[in-house]
Amino acid sequence: MDDLWRRKGLEGLSLARQFALAGGVVMLAATLLVGWFVSGRIEDVVVRNTANATALYMESFVAPLMQDLAASDNLSKASRDSIGALLQGTALGRRVVSFKIWREGGLLVDASNTALVGQVFPPTQNLTLAWAGEVRADFEDTGDPEDANENALGLPLLEIYSPIRDMESGRVIAVAEFYEVATQLKSDLVRARAASWGTVTAVMLLIGGSLFAIVRRGSRTIDSQLAALAEMSSRNLSLRLRVQGAAARFASMNDQTLRRIGADLHDGPAQLLGFAALRLDALRKAAPPEAGPAVDEVARAIKDAIAELRAISRGLSLPDIDRRSLADLVRGLAEAHKTRTGAEVAVECRIAPGIDLPEAVRICLYRFVQEGLNNGWRHAEGKGQEVRLTLTGETLTLVVADRGPGFAAPPPGAGADGASLGLAGLADRVESLGGQFTARNRAGGGAELVMSLDLQGL
């Protein structure tokens, strides 16, 4: 039904109007069908009752005059004259304009039109049923071959088939067919049809109006609820975009802060420790020999501290991500990871060049690949590491995978070293941009981190 509304271009109508349109068609069809059925039944009942009354009346006069058909196939001349006299110049004759007396097989043994006497006509259905003992009738149906004279009268006629029975045995010995002028019957049928159609139409209008009132009230309630939901959805969308934008700005400011901390560590404490190491070399020469081991321990501690500070500053610092394409950014991370660990990383980037993304998204991509490769090195020893970046429509998908043992338990929330942001931090970062984060095992062994981001909202 929804497809039909869409094809007709009516899906924008309210529920009440859709009901009025569809219900109106159904109610109109139902009115026509019920009206036709009721008026037809009324006409059948009126015609049958009138025919039964007329047949009973006629039989009381005609049946005694036809008893010679019980022993003969033809009426005697006296019987035919009596029947003719009965229907000429009398009140009964003014009602019955024509008659036919039938024998079995369609033989006419008497008729007001004497030219038809002795002819054989194909038996009609009504004639056959009358021979079975039923009183049959047709109203304004004079289309049979033997009805040419009656049809030429141009009057509304009630054609009645009345079985004539033997008074002694009760068997049907003939069928008398009478044509009664039915002007009054026609008027009665017209009034009955009008009354039946009017009643059916009024009932259908009452039913349809009641249902429409109920549906209209429900439609108004639904429309008001839909309007309220649309307004609420609009407010929620506005709030979500504001929260998402605030989270993205916070993530960007946080990374800028981390970048400054990394630069300050590299330019401040690391430089001071380097100066301390140089001064310690000078002090080693002036120190007594027994102080040599202690000086060496201090020198090693200073060098380790310098290495740790440089590692921390490298993890916190970011390259010029705003001036590099996404594909170059991913490949640069893969090369840096290979240089640091010696592990090969397969990179697949299916994204058009020149895609402009906010800085928060670029930082998220950078941290995601960085954390994913570091996790693959720690937990999978760098086996089968790969990075896949694809853009399908408005959906950006980034996958970092390996062929290690996979996750034996729910993925950990934080990394093992200080430079790692942790999977929980990655999930928060991705979800703050309205994306989805998934950490799962791969078919065939290994683990993968998946980020899916809808760029339309950004």
C-alpha cells in the first residue's frame, strides 16, 4: 500500500485525507454493490408476490376450463371460447392483455393471438420451471420470439407462468402464460428502488462519516505528535552537533597541548639533561678513581632519561597533518613504524586526493593508525600488519589489522607504554566525532581495529 501511495504521489497527504480518498472509493463501491443487491432483491420479492397473487386469482377462473387437457392434447372449441369470453370485456380482461396456453414441449394450444396456436417454440427456463410446478414471472422481459405482439404494445407488462393442474390427480397438465399490465407495479418498483438506494447511501454515509471522524481525530493526534517529534529531533540534532563540535575542538586543543608539552620536553628538560651529561663527563676526569662507578651510574641514568623524554616527545608531537593528504599521512606513519620496528606494513588507500577534512578528524586518523600499529607490534610482533583507508559515499572507514593471536579477552583500555593513547581513548576520540569504533578478531586469525565515520555530519 505504501508503494502504491508513493507511485501515485499521495504519500504527503495526511492520514485522514488518505483514509477519505481510499475509504471513499471503497464506500462508493460498497454502496453500488449493496444498493444493486438490495434493490434487486426487493424487485424479485415484489414481482414474485404479485405473480403468485395473480396466478392464484387466474387459476381459480381458468383451471376449470382446461380440464379436458388431462385427456387430450388440445382444448375443445367450447373451452377456448369460454377462455376468450372470460378475458374479453371484463375487469379481468382489462388487466390481462394477452395469454398463452402451453403444452409440454413448447406447443401452443391456445393464445389471444390465434396465429400462434399450434406452433412449437423452444421452451424457456421459466416455462420449464412452471412445468415443474413453480409459479414464475418476468417483469418487462418480452424478448422471446413468441412475445412479438406483446412487445409491440409498449406497456410495462408482468409476464406470469402459472401451472394448471388436473383437479383429480393434481398433476400439471398445462401452463398458462398471462401478460398483465403492470403500470402500478412499475411505479411501486421505482419507489422501492429509490427508497433502497437512499437507505443504503444514507447508511454508508453515516458509517463513512463516523469512521472518518475517528480517523481524523487520530490523524490530528499523530500529526501533532510527529510535529513534536520532528521539533525534538531537530533540537537533539542541534545539540548533538554542538556537543560533537565541542568534543572535536576539545580533542584538537588537547592534541595541541600535547604537542606543546612534547616540544617543551624536547627543548627544556631534554636539553638540560644533555648539558648535565656533558658536565658529568668533565667532572669524571676530575673525580677521584673510587668515584668512577658512581659517576658512570649517574651518566647512564641521565642518558636513559634523555631517551625516555625523546620517546615521549615523539609520541606527543604531530607532523604537519594539515598540509598533507590523508594517503600521505597514512603512508608516512607506516614508514615511520617500519623504521622504528622493522615490521612491514601493507597500506591500501582508496580515497580521492584533495579531500578536505577538519583538523580534529585528521588528528583522529593519525592517532588511530599510530595506536593500531603500536598495538600490533606489541601483541602480534608486527605479523601481517596492514592499514586500509576507504571512502564510500560519505562514510570514511579506517582499518588497522594484524595476523597475531587476536584478542583473548575484551580489548584492553590503555596501552602499555606512556606514548600509547590506549584503545579506550581511541574509542572516546572516534565517538566524539560521531563515529563508531570496533575492536574484534579477524577470520583466519589476528585482530583489527575499525573506525567508521560519517563525514556528512562534519
